[in-house]
Amino acid sequence: MNDELKKIIEQSSFEIKDGTYVYTKVATKPNENHFMISQDKDEITVITTGDKLGVLDLIGRNKICPIWSG
């Protein structure tokens, strides 16, 4: 990460979470804690870590890929 980007992030309300996350489409809204759960009239999307996939009622998912590798 370059110094300018680091300064911008430090002055914002954003934070960088290290790790590998999976974007999933699920059939039912989970009760567990995940990075993000989003629901609209068409689908429920969950962003979570690979170790929490087993508790989801998966319809589909992307390949596991790092969101941030800085």
C-alpha cells in the first residue's frame, strides 16, 4: 500500500480486514456473524470466511480469493 492511500484510510472511518473472503448467495438469512449480510427482494448475499461456509444454506458462491493482500 502506498503512503498516500494509507494516509487516506487512516483519516477515514474505513478499515482494512486481512483475510480471504467468499461471496455467496444463500437460500435463508443466517443467524451467525459474518462479514456482511445483504438482502433485497431478489436474493440474500453473504460475504464470509471459508471456515463459516458450512453453516450457510448455499445456492452459489464465487471462488475463494483475497480481498486485500497488502
